Amino acid sequence: MSEENPILRVRDLVVEYAVREGVIRANDHVSLDVAKGLVNALVGESGSGKTTLVDAVMGTLPPNGYIRKGEIYFKDKNILKLNPEERRKIRWEKIAMVFQAAQNSLNPVMRVAEHFIDTVLAHKSMSKDEILRKAEELLKLVRLDPEQVLNAFPHELSGGMKQRVIIALSLMLDPELLILDEPTSALDVMTQHYLIRTLKEVHEKKGITMLLVTHDLPVVAEIADRVAIMYCAKIVEVGDVRKIFYEPLHPYTHGLIHSIPSIIGDLSKMRPIPGEPPSLLNPPPGCRFHPRCPYATEKCKKMEPPLVEVEKGRLVACFRYA
Amino acid sequence: MTPLVELRNVSKIFERGFIRKVRVHAVRNVNLTIDKGEILAVVGESGCGKTTLGKLIAGLIKPTKGEVLWLGKNIWRMKRGEFKKYRPLVQLIHQDPYASLNPARTVLQILGDPIRYYGLAKSKREVREKVIELLRYVGLTPPEYFLNKYPHHLSGGMKQRLAVARALIPKPMLIVADEPISMIDMSLRLSLLDLLKRLHKELGIAFVYISHELASTRYFAHDGKTAIMYLGTIVEYGPTEQLIKNPVHPYLRAILSAMPVPDPEIARRRKVLELKSLELPSPIKLPPGCPFETRCPFSRSICKEKMPELRPIEEDHYVACHIAEELPEWRPPWEE
């Protein structure tokens, strides 16, 4: 996302996992800019490598995963070169993360207020009163009633309410970047709608940069400014949200947008992408989308298309454009 | 014509607890019919009773009250021999293809066993031929490649196709598909729905499609009917496209207006119908009046007192709302 002032820059990142069957390369020379002050979305299907990318940024790769190559800059610092203590400080104070199914990450035997106190005290010295005052303010921002929520145990709250508590919690240390991994999956339509609205309000009031990692394109259409599409360990297209939805360049992006069922629009224009996403253990040679692509040529079967900027802020990895 | 399945005043109450019993009203007084070769979609949020309704329709659980009829016969009063003939005619496709297939059996075994069980093949070779034919029909090609694979070798989409192949073996007249696409990749969802549509068209199989959202419902049940469920009751019922074009019940209007759409301009300009409350009443302590009253922005005093009945509002279109005729005219929130 080549914005003037990216807050996070991933450069030529290669992440691999050692598994019984061999080596899985889950991020294959990935470069990505996260534009400051905007809502950025990283879109991909399961197994595309989007969660691996986030794990690499957060330093939360599983034990069999490792970074083979590449740099990750937060502002001007290569965070891969920091020592563990410096890394930990950046991790929660500068970059906060809301994990998938985060509603289950609250401790069932702790009241909500204690979660706020514990989280802050792990990083800063602040009085309990100060912490609670700030917690109240943030709970109001996510449209919860602080009095009711702070004294409650997690099981006394609904799924949507817990999701809001986690978002308030993630904002306690005033992070500059908030990463949300599939925040809307497993929520009902109304709950999902109010959560998106809350995220929009948080973004507007706090001006915080967001990185939304998701497979849910309708949610992206609703909230994102910039979008990056990932397919089989690679970024295949980057652009502004309207460009991505109205003028997709990469055949995969195009196929994806036309394969989403919707309550509006012409049913006869919705059609599936043929075939299956390839396995990361054994990716096809050349462009990884070529076995499913209606425009594939001999060249696509042999050579990998590089991700190139075709107009300002618009990148695509496809031989049709470069 | 006798309907394939008919539910008459069906309720299902689950009892929980040992010392103090808690009664959960999962399905309340539902009437519906499914004709041969028809598609019925059941849509509602989690906890509305849609899965329980699916199990009642499939004859997997016994209703607490009311009758479930298969071709006019109460399935819970059938003689053993009759029930045995009925049972395989209704098949299920579950939400989670990872859990519904035996991980220790190969594809050939998963499909071959029921083929043998139903006596559809005599020799090993014949079983193999039938399995290959099935795999080809559900799009797992080349079939020979899949025969000796285990479920863990397959992607979520392939597993779901395998589950579909297995469901086809006893030549069912009805398939109950409970959120069949919610756990598979987005680029594969439409093609799975296309496969199910093909079974409907080519084999004349009737479908009950259970879902928590309206977009895939519209795609799959376009020519069929949809029932909207809320807290165990059907609040609106009619032809799918009509429900989406001309929703009446405030609950249906709310979820339609809040459905995310894959269009940035429309997604940002549409107006969502605001609810009074976000929280769903508990199915243990149900409100005495309309179940949606606690959240409905249009509610009046009558809504608190009396439970509305499902009644026709135009041909084929039923709504359970006291004030259906007095609601403001529906304007699609995505239109300018």
C-alpha cells in the first residue's frame, strides 16, 4: 500500500514452516505498506498466508515457523532486529492486536475491570483509579455501559459485548496500529453490523491506523480505505477500496468479487471461480493462479509475475498489466 | 397433492438441569409444508432454533408437541418397517465437513460402505465403479485420484463435496443442508451451491437450506421459499425473492438493511434500521407478547400483550406482526 507515510512496511518477507512433509512457504517474498491513519484490509482465503504475515509482525509465529528473509519496519525501526524486550514493548504499546474469536480470550474467573488493570500494569505504572477512569472512557467509546460491564464476569456478557470489551482493552495503551484478525467471523448479522460501526467510530475519534485481516469482502467494502489481496502466499493486488471493487485488475480479485453472493445485484452475474486453491506444500510453477485463470498463457505457466505499480497506489502481479 | 413433509403445530422444548429444571423453548408452534422437489430456506440468527427445526424436519428428533408428516404419515407413529424405508430418504449435510467424515476411512470406503449397505452393488468392482461415478458427479475429478485419499488430504470444499456424494447414495427425496458453506473458502462457496442446485434440478431432490444470512439464501433458494425464524417461531414466510424485495416484518427489514454488501458506495450510504436493543431475550424466559417486541422500533402496547400469529398478507406471503399493515413503506436502504 504505497502511501506517502506508511506506519508499517513489510519488505520481501519469506516465512516458512517446517512440517513432516517438508517445508511450507506461507509468505513468499511479501511486501506490503500499511498506510498511516487509514483502515487497511488484508484479504485472503484460509491458507493464503495472511495470518502468517500478522504473526510475523507480532512475533507470534508457532514454534515450527521461522522468518527466512526480509524486513519489517515499524515507522523507521526494523523490528526483526530488536531484542525481545524492545520487541515486547512495541508489541502491545505501539501495535495492539485483536485475535480471531477474541471473545473467548477473556479469563472466565476475572471480572472485566481486572482485565483492564492487569493489561496496563504489565506495561506501565499507573494508579488503579487512573486505569479505571480510562477504561470507562474507552468502554463508552465502544458503546458499552461501563458500570454494568466493569463488574461483570465474561460469561455474563454476550458475544458481541465481549468483542467490544476486547477492542476497548486493546486501546488501553494508546497503540498507533490496531490489527484485527477476522473480527466479524462467527457473529450474527446485527451484531456484526454494530461491531463494524464501533470500529468506524473508534477509527474516526482516535485516528488510529487499522489493519483488518479477513476473508469477508462485504465487510471490507464497508470499512476499508486500502485493500491488499493475498493468494497462495503472495500479494497479488493492492489498491484503494473503490478501485478494487469496481475495477479489479487481477483475475483472482475479479473472480472473487463476482463469486460473493449478495442480496443486491444481478444473480446471473455471480459465478464461481473454477478449481481449488493450490496447496502451499506444492504450489504450481509460474503464476500461482494460472490453473484457475481464464487468461493464462504459456508464459504464466513458467514465470512468476512480479508485483508492479501500474498507477499511483495501484499494484498488481499479473502479466496482463506488465 | 400430499406434501413431502408437513409440520403441524410443532414445538420442541429442551429440558436442562437436574435439581431445578430449566425449559428451553427451541421451536414454538411451527406449521409448514415442503412439496416434492421444493426448496425451503430457513434463516435466522444463532440460537433462533433453525438447526432444531432442521432436525425435526429430518425426523432426527421427536417433537414435544405436534406432528411431523412424511407423505401424509406421522413419522413418529410409523411401524418399524415403514420407518426403515423412510429413514434413508432424508439425508443431512452438516455444517462442519471436518467432523462429519470418518478420518480413518478412505474415500472409497466412505462411499463404498453405504453402497454395499443399501445393496446397490454386488461385486467389489461394481462398488468401485459406482464410487467413481459418484465422485465424477460431485466434481471430484479425476475420480481415481481421490479413491485412496483420506479426508485430511482434502480441502474443506472437497470434503463437503464428498459429504454430498455420500448423501446421494440412498437416492434421497429430501436433503437438509445445515449451513453447508459456512466453513468452506469463499471462492468455493458458490460452486458448492451450484452443485446442490444441480441435484435439485437434475434429480428432483427437495432441499431445506439452513443459513444465518440472506445472501447465499437468495442465491440458492432463488426459486424457492424462505422462512425467517426468530426465537423459535417463524415470523415471515414466502417466496425468497419476494421476501428480499418486499420484506414486511421489522426483524427481516432490520437484518436486510444490516447485511454487508460487496459494494463500497452502497455499503457506506445505506441506512440501517435501528433496533431498540441489541440483546436477544433468553429462550428460557420468553416475553409473553411478540418475541421481537424488546428490540422492535415500531412496537406498540398490543405487541407486549399478545403473540402475533403467522397470517397471510398477500398471496403466498405470511407475516407474524400485529401492525404489518401500518408499518412505513419499505424503501430498500441501498437505493438512493
